[in-house]
Amino acid sequence: MKAKTLFRKLYSKEVPLKLESGKSLDSVSVAYQTFGKLNKNKTNVILINHALTGNAHVAGIITEEELQNSKTIPQLYKYNKMYFGKEGWWSPLIGKGKAIDTQKHFVICPNVLGSCYGTTGPASKNHSTKKLYRMNFPEVTVRDMVRVQKALLDSFGITKIKMAIGGSLGGMQVLEWASMYGDFVESIMPIATSAAHSPWAIGLNEASRNAIINDPKWNKGNYKKQPEAGLKLARKIAMLTYRSYDSFNKKFGRKINLSQKQKNYFEVESYLDYQGNKLTKRFDANTYLYLSKAMDLHDIGKDRGGVKKVLKNIKCKTNCVGINSDILYPAKEQKEMASYIPKATYSEIDSPHGHDAFLIEFEQLEKIIRKFLY
């Protein structure tokens, strides 16, 4: 399969997107990728939601056509150049005969509102001012992201989602889909996520944001070149929460990277440098601030009578998936969610890799998805 990012403009001055903050956007461009075909009734839809620094490239190989297709969107072009010839982040799960079978289902993965990968966000141009939004972009929430996705699916004439699935920030969107449009969604699979962002996760995000805004080159968001030192440090902080004690011990131990000139340069330090540098080449600092804040604001119980009440009212068939080594969203969060949702079961990924296991343990995920979906 080839990866191809498509774009669709939604909303207008007459019918703007009304945000949870009270502000509005009168034009939103949405980037998305699709695989498979819609059935006659437009009900065979699998909606996949991505994580914080992810995008719509969920499957398929990036070709020269896709590279040229993304030239007008700096971060997407850089991403496509970096991953040229490579498959999407969930490719082992999506395709002919795979757990998410593209012969049976129409798979769609939208890039979230506020991103820098083709959907309108702080790195986009404000058509009213002809300048980049930067920090003038309005605050967005997970509910806002889901409203945009619903408008996108409505534009296809889609009448039912067979399953909504995603991990981390993607899982937050999945839970909001069930809360906001429960009659539209047949089943959900939130993975390694929470019903309301914990103070632990909020604190870690705040540390990452501070790394960015305290970089002098951030310049209150008015940078011409990415504030690399700040964004790199933010990524390092995040990477420590995406893995686990056992994962780092097994992968690095106290091994020294002898290829480095620095004395006692541990391999774990080299790894964090590598991950930090890689993100600065494909992501936008202001986008990181906005999306991480949206995660902190996530609370499905807000203005609805509390988390437990909302979970108890979810009508969809549900499978909450936890990871036994996840320190960012401990498995007990998913177990608790499953205990309140009437039609819920719980599955667990057994892995030393921590939060990132939902992007690594494909064999286990394959079995979990097949058992739930079929």
C-alpha cells in the first residue's frame, strides 16, 4: 500500500467551528489518510486516532508522490523526507488480511486539530492576517479535535463507525467519541490512556513545556527557526516517561558509547540525544505546547457530572487496553475505566517497553484487536 495524505477544508464564516474555549475558527483544513473502501451503507469504518507527535501516516509506504504532495506543509514534508520509503506507525496491524483488514473495512486516520502535519494549528497560516497563527492560535481541547473529525466523517456521508481505536492522546479522542457521539460509534478501544489527565502526567507535560518556553530562541513563539534546545529537552523528558526502568536497563545498562568524544558518555544519553534531535527536525515547538496542553485539559467528566457518570453512560462495546509497565498511564487507569463502562472488557499488553509498547508489541495487539473486532 502507498501512503497518501489527503486534505479537506471544513467550516466557513457562516458556519464556523465553535471551540470549547468560546472562540471559533471559520476555516479548518484537515489532513487524513484512508485505506480500503466504504461499503454501500458507509458503516464499515475503522477510525484510528494518533498520539501527541504522531500524524495520519498510520499505514502504507511513503513514496515520491507523497513527498511532493506535502511540499507546502513544512513539518509534514520533513517527516515524509525522514521516513521516505518506510511504512506507517501501525502498518503491521493494517492491510489485507491483517487485524484491521482493509478488504473489509474503510480505515481513516485524521491528523488532529492543532497539529503541524497538515491540519490547521499554530504552524498554519491565518488566512485573515496572512501570517502564521503561532501563539495567537486559540486553545484547543480533545473535544474540539473530535468535533472536527465528526465533521470530516460527515463530509463522507459516513453513518456509523465500526470501531474507534487509538493510544495515548489517541485514546483520549476515542473516549470522547464514545461520550459525544455514542450512537454513531459501535465499539471503542482506548489504549494506554486516561479518562482524565492525572496530576502526574500534567506535571510531566509542564516540565516539557517549560523546556521549550525557557529556550531564548523560542522568543514567545515568534521564531523563524525551531528552538531546538528547548524542543530537544522536551522530547528527552517525554522519552523517559514513554519507556520503563526495565526497558532502559535491558537496552542500555551502564554501557558507554565509545564513538563519542565525551568521556563517560553513556549509551542512554546518546539515545536521548538522538530522539531529541530527530523530533526537532520534524515537529513544531508551538504545536507541542498546544497539543500537550490539550492533553492536560482532557477530562471526560468536565461539565458532565464527573468521570464515573460519563463512563457508566457509555453505550459502546468497549475494550480498555493497558500496558503492565506503563508509568505514564498506569494499567490501573484502564482497569478502572473498564470497571465502570457497562459493556467493557479489559486487555493487557505484557511488555517491558512501557507506554511505547502500543507502538512496539504488534503481535499482542494483533490478537487483542482480532478477538475484539471479530
